[in-house]
Amino acid sequence: MARLASYWFAGLAVLSSAFSAMAAPPQAIDRGPLTVLAADTPISVTIALALPALDEAEKLQQALYTPGDPQFHKFLTADQFVARFAPSGAEIARIVAALSRYGLSAEKTTATTLRVSGLPADMERAFLVSLHSYEVAPHEKSRGYTYHAPLSRPTIPAEISAAVATIAGLDNRPVAHPHLKTALPFQRPVSPDVPLKATGNPLGLLTVNDFASQYDVEPLYNKGVTGRGRTVGIVTLAAFTPSDAYKYRQAIGLKVAPNRIQVINIDGGPGAPSDASGSVETALDVEQAGGVAPGAKIIVYQAPNDIQGWVDAFAAVTDANLADSFSTSWGNWEWAFANTEGYPAVIDPITGRTVAPLQAFHELLLRAAIQGQTASASAGDGGAYDVVNDLACPVPYSAAVAHSCSATLTVDYPASDPLITAGGGTTLPGQLQFCLNAACTPL
């Protein structure tokens, strides 16, 4: 699973002490006000609009998934959802007009999102912030980059506050990095406690063919259930090389359509594939999802590595309603989305509540559910202790154990959203032996 970069650890005494043991990225250098450095360069943000009848939509979703209810599985089409639940054309026109008074231009990108563009000074005036530019030097395997962010949390203009679920893009720092776990160079299976089913590959080197064998998917294949006529969506923040997926399937003997993969770049896409950006995560997603359902079409929605791109990708997959099911392997501790300066949370001046991407994601997932789209996400690599896994600190906390921390209950989002299916790891009976050399002898 890929992980969203963390900016939430300040103030958590026990946990932050453990973080000090980890390799931290270099400090971002404040290059100064964006209005000075890029005064004439427009920037853009995404405004995710709130569903006007959210309670009604939530009730319909429950009815659609309750066996015996008259509404059970009577899903809406995308057009029906828009007609019933999306903000009206008049409401969108009112919001666009309100933003124009700040010198900002806005265009509708999906039924519930607007792309808002303008000069930095106009953005600052509209959202009561001071935008600065920052620079991060290259470190370890990560490339250097620049980004802009506000010095304080923005405030929604009062005249549109009730209509906004979140604003994403005032802070456009890269928010994701891969946390891939790989096996040691030398491994070999040891006799399992319970014999595995016949497979051509040992433990640790299983393919989608082995998955079909071990998890009894083959009876479905024998009945012709291969995903034919269905479309699988992948929502990701790193690009991949489609030919790699075709070569993988060819190597393991899967017969698939030569044009089954469609790539849709959101907000211009995440750039060229690279190890540093986490492209291997996307490649694994496409290869595994497409391999288990060899007859299905695949649409990869790949967005820039920031919260704006991720919101826009979720909005695109639900607005188009082309994918029968879609998944994502990116996520972070749920609390981080709603409570830190590192994410583009905004303050509603009317209610005083914090409006964050978490609410926008939930409403997009609600639309997907009402349309009959199945959404799934990786549960994360830490189970119920997401942040403990990120910090890689030993538990339980002990003053005698350096960098230890408490086993703090922390779940991963979006997997923790009630409208998405969280997928975690499973266990096959057997043992693996990991060695430091090919002979598996002590050094």
C-alpha cells in the first residue's frame, strides 16, 4: 500500500518521540510570498460542493443495500443522481458569480466540483490567507520539489460557505510516498503445516494464477465469470507503464484483450513513471486487479500527487460512472485529513466547523454507492494501529525501550469510511525461510 505523507505528528508526545528515530525529509525552505515570486502566474483550486440533500442521500443509500427494502439494488444512473442530489445549475451559477467578485474564474468539472483559477493575490483575498512558496531539497530516493501553501488555515467566503464540502489546492505539496515492503533477497519455502493446493510457484512468489487456485476463484472461471462486460477502475497518484501490465499477463499465460487498459490523466496526470513517485504501486494494482478479472476492462485514473488531484480523481470516476468497481491503494491516518495544517482544511465562518477533504471523499463515495459502484481501498499495513506502523516504533511504550510508543488505535482513510470496502492481508498455511545469502548459511 502507498501512504500519504504525514504532517500530523507534532504534539503527540509519545508518538513524536518515536518519530525522531526515523529518517525525516529535509526542512522545507520558505522562498517567500507567492504574490512576489509568481504574482502573474495563475493557480487553481478545486471546490468540492456539498450535496444539498445529504440526509436524503444517506437514507437512500441505506435502502439500496437493505435486502427486502423496496429500493433494494434499484441504483440510480449518473444523470438520475445529478437530477436528484447534485447542486442545481442556479446554485452553481450563484457560486461562480460570488467567486468572480474576488477576481476568480470558476468552471464546472463534474456535477459536484468546480475548478477555480486566479492570481495568487486574488486567492489570498478570497480565502483570507497568505500564500508562500516552499522548496524541499532532494533526499534519499526522493526528488527535490517546490510547492505553495498558506501560512494559516483558509476561510470560506461567507456567501458560499454552506455550499462547500472542501477546498483543495491552496496547499499543493506532494502528499504521498510509497511504503512498499519487499522480501529479503533470498527466500525459500519450508514444508507447510497444511499442504497448499497445487501451484506452480512457491510461497512468496505467488501470482494471480496462484491466487485463483488458493482462494477458489477457478470455479467461477469455469462458469465463465471472468469479468467480461465489466469495468474495473484504479484510482492512483503515480503513473505506470501499461506495457508492463501486458507483459506480466503474457508471462503468466493470461489471455487478455490487447486494448483493455485505458488511462485517464486527471489534472494533467502525475508525470512520468518513476521509482521515486511510487509507480510500482500503480503497476501492482493494475496487474493484480486485471489479472484476477482477466475479462474486465480497466480504467486507470491517475492524478498528480496532491490532495486536489486525489479529490478530482474520485470525482471523475464517480461522475463518469464507467467503472462498475474501483479501488485505491493510497491512504493515511483518518485524523490527519481533518485536523492538520498539512492538509487543505478550511473553516466555515457560519458554523465554525472544519471542512476537510474527508467530507468531500465521503460524499463522492456516497454517490458511487447510490450509482451501484463498488469502492474498495487498502486497509493499510498497520491494521488498527496505522500511525504506529508509520512510525515503526516498538510497542508497548516503555521508558526503558528507546523510541517505543503506545499502541494507539488509529485507522486508515479512506478504508475507514463506512461506504468503502477495506481490504487487508490474509494468511496461507505455510512457512518461509529468509536468508542473508543464497546458500542460507550463517554469516
